[in-house]
Amino acid sequence: MDACTNNFINKLLFAILSIIIGGISLGELVNFITPFHKKAKREYLPRMMDEKAKCMVIAKQYEFDYWDGDRRYGYGGYTYRPGYFEPMAKQLIEKYKLTNSPKTKILDVGCGKAFLLFEIHKLLPKANVVGFDISKHGLAGAQDEIKKDLFIHKAQDPYPFKDKEFDLIISLGTLHNLQIFDLKKALKEIERVGKKKYIMVESFRNEQELFNLQCWALTCESFFTPEAWVWIYKEFGCDCDYEFIYFE
Ligand SMILES: C[S@@+](CC[C@H](N)C(=O)[O-])C[C@H]1O[C@@H](n2cnc3c(N)ncnc32)[C@H](O)[C@@H]1O
């Protein structure tokens, strides 16, 4: 089966699942960051065999080692590559009809170094981009132009924003790092302050991908299938578009 057919079948299955689940409307399965995720090569077993439990403790601090230390602790050096996320920023702007106006507000929950937010800012300089994260080193690595719009905050704590203040909330690779009780708090806040929402988390579709994810993930607390994630979004009342990255 080619990638296009596979993608179509996945979308169809999710649409059917959303109808079966009923209740609040759910967004749709989207495909923004998967092409970027697929570019990296990962050796799963060597990672698992390399004192992984110790590496996880260090990674979960989300500070220097996680971002810019050895690959065994996280990114292995994460520096800004001009324009790298520009195609994705353009896709988000088009999909969510974001305009270059001071009235437009975009929030990134768990923005890290906020490289995607910066690409959005470059394309929509008049719009308000805001981001928060728990990592001081992450935020310090953001581009100077948007640093003033970033702050330290936990995804599960109440957000200092009004109801439906943001046109779009994005959260990439962050929410699977929360335990289920914090996930509920975060999703409720995201729903409260965002008109449209797009969330990407790590997931698995079969035993091999679960095994690979367990080998690779340093910080993940919530290991769920896509079906379980969709159930969680609905159960916790978050009407978001969603994407999953897999470890094939
Ligand atoms: C894989 S990184 C993704 C960063 C960014 N979204 C990106 O795509 O480049 C995961 C991020 O989640 C953040 N994080 C983990 N737990 C968090 C929490 N409870 N609240 C806010 N951010 C959190 C980490 O500091 C880190 O920046």
C-alpha cells in the first residue's frame, strides 16, 4: 500500500472513530510534522542499552543536557536552522486562516526553543505569538525577536489568559510528557483559551512501534494508541486537531 492510500485509510478510520465516539465534535487527523519526524534515523536497541534509566532522569530536567548535550539525553544539539519549519508554518497559517493582524493570537504550549513559533512570527509579523515551557534552557535558546513573548509555565497549571483568547493553540511533542491527571488539566486549559487547537504527541500502532517508542522515549509518561488519545481528547473535552508521530 502506498503512503497516500495509507494516509487516506488512516483519516477514514479516525473519521469513523470520531462518529462512533459521538458527543463533542473532535477535530481531524492532520499531517504537518510527520515528514520532519521521519527524516531522523534512530537506533532503538543501542539507545535502550545505553544506561537509559539514568539518561531519562537527566532528560526529564529539560535543561542543557536535554537540548544541547549528548544525544543519549535528548536532542543532541538543537540549533536554529533558518526557514527549516517555514513550510509547516505556512501550512498552519493556511489551514487555520491566520492573518497578519495584531488581533491574531497564537499560543504554543510547551514551545521549547520556539523555532516553529518564530517561523510563524516571520510570516505574520503583526500577529501575537506567545509560548510557554518549563525549560529555562529551552526558552533561552529562542530567537531574540520573540523571547519577550515566552515565559516559564507548566502545561497543567491554569493559564493566565481569557476564555477563547487565542485563534490557534499548538502543542508539539509536549503533552505525552504529562501523567494522565495533568493531561486532563492541560487539555481543559487548552480548550478553554483556544478557538482552534492542534496537538501532536508520540504514539504507536502496533507492538513493534510500542517497543521502539519504549526504547527511544526519554521523557514520555503517557503511552497510548491513537484510538486511546482520541478517546482522551473527547473524554477531557478538548476539540482539537491531532497528529501522532510513530517510531517505525
Ligand atoms: C519534544 S520537546 C518539544 C518542544 C517544542 N514543542 C518543539 O516542537 O520544538 C518537549 C517539550 O515539552 C516541555 N515540557 C515537558 N513537560 C512540560 C510541562 N509539564 N509543561 C510545559 N512544558 C513541558 C519540555 O520542556 C520540552 O520543551
